[in-house]
Amino acid sequence: MRILCLLLAGLLIALQLELWFGDVGLRRQAELESLAQQKTQQLALLAERNASLRADVLRLKANDAALEARARYDLGMIKEDEVFYFVPGAVSGAGAVRPETAR
């Protein structure tokens, strides 16, 4: 009878160790829930960024002035009747130099 009790106690301890520290145990479940929460937050940030980019694309498709402004400031493009003045150290936008209209 004593051996049976020790055997059952050992089995109970082994099952508890597997439950808490095993590959499919509670610790692993907590790690996976934390990872899922991080991924959900990343997904929300990316969805927000996609919505912003989608709105930007629609604005550029619908408005020629917005498209021209983007070309001028981000790409440094100028019109035919403008003169480009390069001023070292003076940058705007994403590093492009703003063109000045000739007078």
C-alpha cells in the first residue's frame, strides 16, 4: 500500500511538472498569449499606416496640385519657368531643395 501511495505521488508530481513547465504547459501558454498581444498591436499600427497611405494615394490621384507639391518637395522637381537656386545646408521635405520661382 505504501509503494502504491509513493508511486501515485510521484506520478502526480510528474504530471504537475509537465503541466507547468512542459512544451504545452501554462508557461508556454502565457508566452504565446503575450506574443499574440504584441502581434495584435503591430497589426493595429500597420493597419493605421495602410489607411494613411491609402488616403495619401487617393489624394494624389484626385488632386493635381497635391501631386505637383509632392513632386516639388520630395523629388526636387521644378517647372520650366523656374530657376533653381542651391543653398548649401538649406533643405526641406525629405532632403530636397525647394525651387524658387523666377521673377
